[in-house]
Amino acid sequence: MAHSIQIVFACQDPDRLATFWSAVLGYVLQPPPEGFATWDEFADAVGIPEEKRNDIAACVDPDDTGPRLLFERYDGGSPNQRVHIDVNSIGRGLEEGDRVARLDEERLRLEGLGATFHRAATGMAGEHWYEFHDPEGNWFCVQ
């Protein structure tokens, strides 16, 4: 089964870059999750403080054929890798325990292919992913 990807950019102003790349590619800013009229409403619901709300932004292909572009703020200095790929191999609709079990299975598969596990991570809204390096040291994430 093929996996979808998103391309992730480390940046200083995620909203600005999401708006820029939306215009360049004919993409649209990603709408808020179902059940929320705005991203601020979603952020309020999951407890994201106002000063963190421009830490992440995304744009998507309105035809749903191209990859999602995600923009993440980095704090100072130069990130060791400005662009990386997120592999969406787990799928949606799973309970959190099932998601973590699937991530563990995927970790074993990827390590068998030559990836090096770096760490498990959790986002502001409680989402989980694993960070890896490919055989030449390039960073990528699996969610």
C-alpha cells in the first residue's frame, strides 16, 4: 500500500509562508478541522495559547492530488534541515493506543530498511509521531 506524504518547512513565520505557497501553487490554506468554524476556535478547544498559534500553518491542494505543505516555526539559529518529509503511514480513525501500536510496528519495518529512530514526539493538540533519519542522515517523520 502506498503512503501519502506532506512536505514540512522549518520557518520563522508559518502563516506568511503558507499564504505565499498557496498563491504560488494554486493551493488553499488548510481549513480548520470538522466541527470548528476557525482555527482559533479549534486552538481554544485544545488549549493552544495565543502566542503559539502561528507556530504551525498548512496549505493543501484543492483537488486533493498534491501533497500537503506544512510550515513549522523554529526557534532561533539555523535548523539542521530546513525541509523534511512526513510519511502518513498510520491512517486516521484509530484509537490512540492502536495508533501507537501501529507506529511501533512501522518503526520496526523502517529500521529493517535502514532508518535510524531518533525520538517519539507529541504535538500541541496531542497527536503522536516518530522522528527518524534515513540511511544518509536526512530527517523524516512518520505519523
